[in-house]
Amino acid sequence: MDSVDLLTGLLQHYSPTGAETTAVSYLVDALRQSGFIARVDRTGNAVGVLGEGPRELVLLGHIDTVPGEIPVRVEDDRLYGRGSVDATGPLACFAAAAGQIGAVPGWRIVVIGALGEEGDSRGARGILHEYRPDFAVIGEPSGWDHVTLGYKGSAWLEYVVTQDMVHTAAQAQSACETAVQFRNRLATWAGEKNAGYQKVFDQVTPSLRTMRSSSDGFTDQAQLGINVRLPQHIDPDMLFHAALPLANGGSLRLTDGIPAYRGEKNSALVRAFLPAIRAAGGTPAFSLKTGTADINLVAPVWGCPAVAYGPGDSALDHTPNEHILLSEYRQAVAVLRQMIANLTQTA
């Protein structure tokens, strides 16, 4: 299947988190047409395998998108559609490049379209112990000439304070004010921890995401949902225990968390990418991202060299104007194809 037709067809199967079934079926059929042994795995992911052998390369992309359907259309060099950048484009790039290479003696090449990365990452969590690859590439937009080495960690905190209702004329602090003060103390703590760290990737960055309040006539309650992006030197448990003393009468709960990940520049995987980018006419560069991705989950468990790669401008992630340049997409397919050839010949 033509690489652009593959991407266009996949985009036409709108796949917000939790509703990926038709896109999974489409991708499995497309993989079979390209020579893969393809199936839907027990988690619901689309999986295609090329070849057999003692060495394994996993190309893991996510097939779900954020909500908000965008009509699929081409305008000049721009292909519009929800997921064209994040991250149907990178996933289609994986499938196209591997299919063009075909089976490589001694290697098992696995393309995975994983469920739920924009949610609970259930697709990646479901395969953590099914694979032990020698190398892994995660599909996320980096720009065709960039390789992403790392992503920050993330923690979600839920803060709840309940106290006796007070009259608005009383000289007493409301539950809402108590909650706001906790948020301010957390921001101050983060600022102190960030002293000496100039790069955002190395900083603690809290963000207030939800706030609610209620009253039953006797008690007032305020609740905050706070996301904190974490550097490598602070994991979610460390953050939680540092934040507990700041709660000041409220209850604090860590509802979710994932540590940061940063891969090595000097690996056989990176060395396979660099000449592939140069061969396509680019100047290779490295990125560190302030979000999180499935690489944070799988790379520590698999214990192999892992990077993220894919075409697209990440500034367009989740936006109503999401689109990918077809010229960049084709360049990324060429880079992936050459990278696979380099890796399987030298690693």
C-alpha cells in the first residue's frame, strides 16, 4: 500500500481514546496487505510482525487520538486530520517503512498500534511483559530530522479540604482559600527545587488542571486536581512525600504517576538514525520533551535502547488545525526505512 494512502485511510477511521476498534481493524488489514503477519492482540492493539530471528526491533505507536474530529483533506502539501501529528502519522510511518523493507534475516520486526496512550496507556501497559526487544522506537512527533531522547515524568495530585461553613462577612478563611494556598505553597516549593536548573526538562512544573467547590449548608469543600511534570531526579513518590507537609489540614492523594525517561545518545539505535537522517538531506538533532509518552512506561521495563521518532510539528498536537506536511511524512518514511537497514546490518 502507498505510504500516503495508508496514512489517509487510517486518519479516516476516527479513533479517540476508547473508540479505536475500527482503526485497529483497518491497520491490521493494511499490515496484512504489506506482508506482515498481523492480528489484534489480547489487549486490543494492532500488531504486525515481519520475519523471525533472535534479534527484535519494536516500533510502537499509538492508534488513539484526543477527541475532536477534523475532516480529512489535503490542501497543497498539508494533510489534515485528527491524529495526523499525534500520533497516527508516526504510526503509519512505522508501518510503511517496515513494509517497504520487508523481512530481514535474523530479525523480528514488530509494528504495534497501541490503545489508550492519550488516556491510561492501557495498550502499552498490556504488552509490557510480552516483548523483550533489542531496540525500541516509539512513535511521537519529533520532526523528521530530530530524534527524541527523553520525556519528563508526570504525577497527578488530588487535594481536598473540608471545613465548617463560614459566613462571607466573617474574618475566617474559606475552604476555597485554603485550597488556593496549598496550590501556592506547592508552586513556591517547585520554584525552590528548580533553583540552579535552567532547562525546563530538568525542572518541576506544577499545573492546576481542575477545581471544584461545594457546600451542604454546614460544611464547605474544595477540591483541586494538579498535574506536576517531573524531571529525572524527582519521581512521583518523592513528589508526593514532599507535598504532604504542604497540605495543611487538607487531604492529599497521588492518583497517578510515571517517572521521567532519558535515553543515551551513544547507542547502536541512535547511530543507525543519524546517517539515515543525513542520507535524506537533513542535519540530525536531538530533542527532550516536556510531556510524557509510552516510552516512559516501556523503556525501563524492556531495558533496551529506546528513542521516540516521527514526522510532524508537535506544536500542532491536539489543536483544531492539526495537519502534517506530506513532504515531511515521506522524508520520515525514508529515514525509518534506512534506519532499519542500518540497524539490522550493523547491530
